[in-house]
Amino acid sequence: MANQRTKAASESIAFLVISAGVLIGFNAIFAILPPLRLDWTEDELYTLSQGTKRLASSITDRLEIVAYFSEDLPPPFNATERDVRDILSEYQSAAGSNLVVTFISPDTEAEKEEAQEAGINPVTHQRVTSDGAQVVEGYRGIVMRYLDRTEVIPVVQDTSGLEYLLTTNLSLLLNEKHTIAVLTGHEGATLQEGLQTLQACAPLYEFREVSAESEIDPEIEALLVVGPQTPLSDAELRNIDSFVMAGGSLGVFGGSVALTVENQQPSFSTVDTGVNTLLRPYGVVMESEMLLDTQCRRMQTPQGPRSSPPFVLVDLTLRQSTDCSNNDDCLDTAGPGFQCDKGTCQHPVTFRLEETWAPFGAALEVTEGASERAAVIAVSTENSWTQEVSSINAGADFTPRSEGEKPLMVAIQGEIPSAFEEGQTSNDQARVLVTGSALMVRDEILGQVQQMARQQCPMIGPFASALNAIDWLAQDADLIAVRAKDVSDPSLRVPENVESAEEEAEEAIRQAREAGQDAVNALVQGDQAGLDNAVGSQNDAIGAREAALERALLAREEWDAKMQQYRWGNMLGVPFLFALFGVVRWRMRLSRRKNISI
């Protein structure tokens, strides 16, 4: 028996030694390999986008990143340095030996002076202890240097948008700015009035104003026409057409509906700026009626005090094709539809966006035979309709009509036929983006989004779509996938029965409102028969509304109960399974010991 015990002990020691050797060997191998991270999030939130990797791999000289982070920062900033280290290690893996990363904790006076000279100043933090709250200073900033250029991130607030900041600054270090021109002379938006917010949030671009009375500089990469209110001359239209035929990009934001605000009240008018003379041969027509939607937001007037009466800014849900992929590989391919290995991908302008705002805009129509080069990339909801501009009073209630989805944004790419020279087409570099709303890119809307999000450049809805549009026109898609990342906690998808019940309730409410309006009209006209019919219809609609609301409430309660089950399952289910596994394993070991014969 003693020999058997000695043999068993020797075998156990040998097994432990071999296992330790294997583990040490694996650690040594993985220590010299690039770090490996598994990202199972749907949008690959914690993995560098393809555009960032491509940009980092283009570094040809030494690029130095110095991160200044004080030790022992209070929560939640004590975890920021670790997250910054992780993301910078991803940049190093993509860039190779040309990227050098250094972390410094400014403890000495010399290090603090060095940080401040580089543009990183200390920020105050509040540390809560048993003795009360204390105010402490600390550093959490990043400096990037390449050749004779330097970019600074003075304060890393959190890491949710850090890849966007780093990649933006990396592009500023490595590349020259793209030139974007804005058409002047037609009472539309200018760089001084209307587009200041867009400029401030697009640091990769150099904006300038141009006139189309003469030939447009071919060095300009994209021309923006934002809300013109007076007609473009034939010479201007011809010069813009020549610019597109030569491979330039054109963005047309509005041009058929004009908005003016007087005494804090908006008024609208139809304008014939001539843009359709240019756009119709390209493949799209901007209609003269305003596009309205029941899915809208109520906001203050662009001018006047906050106490002024609010009016409706009609905004349209930006809906994508259901068979699209979110993989950002499609951003590297060209052509309408953006085919890639994993199926039809989303267009870069609308990449991963769920909605945007298109206030006071016109619907679009793709012309016959243009579908191969013109792609509808954003539409209104099914509960939208068009209405004569002259009949609209922004302070009054609208009578909704469901006319189905309407094209809101159209992207044109490929061989675009000239609007003036028969038989002439552009080269494959030309791009045209058309939307019926000028406010999509103007300060009046972007400024209000800033106030709502309490950020200077929030990468949501209108901001993201505006910047994506500029990127696509300038043929620089590196930041689009980064901009689309949302690191907020993902929410569970609401089941179809809940959505359908709520949609039925909304439809019943709309029908009841229409019946009530019909009753009012019949009463004013003295039509007793019409009044009786309208009242009967209203009663039926009210009954249907109550039933639909009850179904929606029951469906929502069932869904809430199911979410509670998910929540408790995550909290208790996983620990229970681990405990059960331990008990089962323990019982199996006891059983094996009882069966050992000596």
C-alpha cells in the first residue's frame, strides 16, 4: 500500500510540474503575440473599425502617443486609464512598430509642467470618503505627435467615443484636410450664417464659399447647395453640371420649399430655384409640396425666446432596408447598394442610423430608368403625406393622412448623364446626394440637438447623418463606422405583438380624431346627416380606440413581466447553474472515491 501511495504521489507531482510547464510556455508565447480580444457585441463596439485599422496601418514614420493619467483617481475615473490602455494597444497592433505609446502619471513638478506645456491641464475630481467629500486634482489627457504636427485631447471624459476622437486626430496628423465648398449668392445657408455648427464638428474639412457664376475649382472635392431661395442662372447650373461631370461630388439640401421666420412665427413658400433642371437628368426630382409625418417632434422656433409658442418641426424616421448588414466592410466598396461578401450593406450616409430629422422638407421622386444609379437611402414612415405649402399653418393642427412611405434622401453614383450635354456622362468618381430639407444640416436643428444631448457634437440622428453625408461626398468613409458605434447598454427588442398592438392603438386614435374633425365641419356647415354619420363614426372609433388601448396595455404588461423574468434569470440563474455544477462535480468525486479498491 505504501508503494501505491508513493507512486500516486509521484504521478501527481509529475502532472503538476508538466501542467505548470505548459502554462508557462503558453504565457511566454502569448506574451510576444499581439493581444487577443473577443468582441461578441452586435456592432463590434470594442473592436477597432476597418477604417481605423486602415488609417493606423498607413503610418509610415514614428507616431508618439503620450497618455497623462494620474494614479488613484476617484471612481468612475479610476477605470478610465485601463480602458485607454486597452484601446491604444489595439491601435499599436494595427500600426505596428511605428506607433509608440507611453503612459505618464504626472507626480513630480517637472512632469506636471511637461503635461501642461503639452496642453493637458489638471481637472478637479470629487472623492467621497468616510470623513466627507474631498476635491482632488488629476490628469487624464492624451497628446499625439507625428513629424511636426501635434494633436491634443485635453480631457478624456469617458471612453465611449474615444475611438472617434483618436481616429479623428490621427487623420489630422496623417492627411491633409478635404476641401468642401458651399454655394453662395442665393439667400441660402452660408459659413457665417447657418453652417457654423457643421463646420465646428467637421475638423477634417476645410470649408470655403464659392460662386458658380464661373468654373468651379476642380480641387474642390464636394460642393454643397444648402437651401437656395432664389433661382440659379443657366450659367450656374451649367458650371455645377460640368463640376459633376469631371468627377466632383454634389450635395443638394432643399431648394423647393423656403422657410422664413417673422415675429417668431414661421411661414413657407414654394420656390423654383432651378435645381430640378440639374437633378432630373441625374435621376431624381424634388417635389414642391411639403412632406409631413405623424411621427414628429415639437420644438421652439429657431428665433425668439424659449417662452414663445412652440411649433411643429416635422421630422421623418430614417428607415433602412431590412436585409441590410451592419458589417462595416461594406463601407469600403463602391456603387449603389454597396454589395459586400455578407450581403447588401447599408449605405454609408445612413450606416446604422435608426432615425434622423428632416424638418420642413419636400419629398423626392426617382425618375424612370434611374434606379441603377440612384438609390433611395431614407424614407418617411407609412403615416406620412404631402401637402400644399400655401395651406400649411405651422401653428395649427394638421389633419394626418397615410399616403405611405416617401423618399427622403437619394444617393446617386456611377455614370451620371449630363443635364446639358447630350451623350456625356460623368466618370465613376462622381457622387450626388439629394434631400428635400435644408434644415438637416443647419444650425437651427443641429444647435437644438446639442442642447438636448448636452454635447458639442453628439453623434446621433441629425449630426451623424450630416457628417456621414459630408464624408461620403468627400469619399472618406474612415470615420463613418466609428461614428455609428453606440456603447450604451443594449435594450431587448420589443416583440412584434407589442408593436402591432401599439400601432393599432395609434391608428384608432387617429381615426377618432378624424371623425371628430368631420363632426365639427358638419356642425359648422349645418349638415345634420353628415353630423349624425360623423358622430356615429366617432363613437365607433372611440370604441375601437379603447379596445386597442386595452390590447396594447395587456401586451406591454406581458412584455414587462417577461423582461422581469429575464432580469431575475440573469441575476440568479447563472450563479445557480454554477452552484449546481459544483454540487454535481462534488458528488461525482465522492462516488469515485467510494469505488476505489486498494
